[in-house]
Amino acid sequence: MQREKSDQLFKIAKECMPGGVSSPVRAFKAVGMDPLFIQRGQGARIYDVDGNEFIDYVGSFGPLILGHSHPEVVKAIREAAQNGTSYGAPCEKELELAQMICSAIPSIEKIRFVNSGTEATMSAIRLARAYTGRSKIVKFEGCYHGHADSFLIKAGSGLLTSGVPNSAGVLEEQARNTLVARYNDLESVEKIFREEGRDIAAVIVEPVAGNMGLVLPDPDFLKGLRKITSYSGSLLIFDEVITGFRICYGGFQDFAGITPDLTTLGKIIGGGLPVGAYGGRKDIMSRVAPEGDVYQAGTLSGNPLAMAAGVATLKILQDRDWYDRLEVITYMLATRLKTVFEEHGFFYTINRIGSMFSVFFTESEVKTYEDVLKCDTAKYAQFYRHLLEEGVYFPPSQFEVCFVSCAHEMEDIEATVQAVARALDKMA
Ligand code: PMP
């Protein structure tokens, strides 16, 4: 694989950007190599500056459910840009997207747009604290909710990847207000509530954990969280930044039949442009400024380009056949990959739901954070490097999720299976 240009650019980037990147996982540290600079994305494929072509399973870490550069989305952005890129004033597209989301996810009676998933979760927590008059929050080991101080406590994603459970610069006073429970372990939640229930403003959870690799919720886990929080007067926040519009049109809460008090969104609702949102029950959301006393604002919030890209994306996804197609194609990919791994005699687990999946190098099933930590990350790194050489772009960490898009065709799936087989051949 040619990579002279990427290497040259990375060398320069490291001089003027920390680690040469704008977000840690992109540096490819966990897979023991330097990153590729991407020049172009089209459909299910990305192309780097050295002219290499890859079948892409990162999809910008989740937003690109329609694939790269979808013509309808590009058209919507182009048309919006012709009328200006930002007004700092309300616009109709913002209202259209708000209405689309509120009708798709009925627990969201009112919504506020922000610019990232981090802003969404950070603001939702502030709101929960104001609404309940309580100070503490509960999060789960291995779950990631962005980089606000309250969440950088045993977080997943890049932090799990680099084995740093906390971040420097987060005050102990702040960390003390974040209580950490174990995913899929209701007892750990009950214990925390027995001890500190009266002080807990909210439980925030990824209803499907996607930042320690893909870990699915046990059937009773989320129901249990709903029960415990309702009983204790705490709010339940579903962080659907990844799962919103990914697994089904109504978010994972629709799939699971559970109604959270607040939901955070991002990624897909911006069609690949920077966006986030939080929303929920009217009586809670009415506390947000200017209606209420919880301050939260944003120069570019509700940005017309992002709103247009979001509306265009959701309009396409309203045809629910896309979700059936994603289910079938990803099921086929996962099934074929299982066969390939077995034929090559590797220990592995593949977790999958809808168009999200993770391949773990491990002997056991992966249902908890402890299971995740047992995975052979060195083997994943080796696998990753070979797979990249074979033209398939997986996430550059064992702890991120693969995403299949509507642009992936059966021939991409077939090519991926063959590439994985060749990568495993080289590892054997
Ligand atoms: N919540 C979840 C579940 C996420 O996966 C992420 C990012 N991957 C975030 C929040 C933070 O979103 P952003 O990177 O847009 O700030």
C-alpha cells in the first residue's frame, strides 16, 4: 500500500496539532500505525491521498448511515449554502428537523439543537440537575458520552483504547459527582441507589453500548434502569448519539419499548455535518433557557446546513425498508465472517445489532466491560493492519464499532469477507 503522502502530511500535522489529529482515535495509535489522510468518500468507499481505495466500515464513526456523499444530502447542503451558511436566527429547516425528530421519537416532546454529542449530553446533565435539584449522576463503565468533565470517568472510546480511565484536568470535586456502575449489572446500580439515591439527578446510559466495541443490553437491564430511576425520582437519559435512527427510525427506545425522560442525539441527525440535540418531556425541557432557568446556547446551533443535511437524511430513512435492508446485509456479513474466523481457527466473538457490529478477539462472549477488557487488542491491531492492506477500513481500535451503510452492496460484503479471509491467512 502506497502511503507516502499520508506520512508526509502526518509529519507536518504533528508539528501544529496535538498528535497530528483533531480527535485521538484518528491517530491510529491503538493499531500501531500512523493514520491515513482521506481525500474523498463516495458511497461505501473512501479514498486516501495516496490513491488507495477502501470499503469503509467507520462511516465517520456513525453519522453516515446513507454512505458518503449521498446525492440527496449533498444537494440539500448545496441548496442551503446558496442561501447563506449561518444566520444566528431561527430558520425553517431547524423547525422541520425538530418536528421530524419529535414525531419519530415520541418521548422527545421538545428538542434543543447543539453542535455535538458532547454538548448534548453535557447540557442534558445540567438540565437533569436543575430539574431534580440533585447533584450526582450515574454512568456506566465503558460507556462514552463525550468529553465533558462529568463523563471522563472510566469512559470508553479513545480513553478505553489508550488505557487511561480518567483525564488530567478533571477536578476531583467534579469526578466525585459521577458514580460509575457496571453495564448489564442492575445490582451495581441498585447498590449505588441504596447508598446515594436521594442525591442522584440522572442515570445516563448508551442503550446499546457502542464505545467499548458493541455490547448489547441484557433484556431486563434497561427496563430495570427505568424502574429504579422512576422509583427514586431520578431521570433516565438515553444517550442515543449513536443509536438514534441507526437501529430503527424511532431510536433504540422504540425498539426496546422503554421511554426515557431525556434523550441525547447526534451523528445521523446531522447527515454528516456537526450536530447534536437533546430533548424529552415537555415539563423538563421547559426549564431550558429562554423558557426556563437552565442556560444553554450556541452561535452555530440549528445551523442551516446541518439542519438541511439532517432533514434530507431522515427523509430517506422514513422509508423503513432501508432498515430491513441494513439488517439483512449486516446479518449476512456477520454470518459469513463467523465462518471465516472458524475456518481459520481463531477465537473470536462477533456482536451485532442492526447495522452495527464488532469483531472481538476473545475466547468468551462479550456482555460486560470486564469481558471487553479480556480481548486481545494486539491481535486486533495485527488484524486491522492486514485488513487495511486488503482494502477494508475497520475502526482503528478494538473498542469502536463497525457501521454498515445503505450504500454497502452485496459485492462489498463479498469483497470484505474475502479480504478478512486473506488478512487471517496472513496472521495464521
Ligand atoms: N455519546 C455517544 C454515545 C457517543 O458515541 C459520542 C461520540 N462518539 C458522544 C456522545 C459524543 O459525541 P461528539 O463526538 O459528537 O461530541
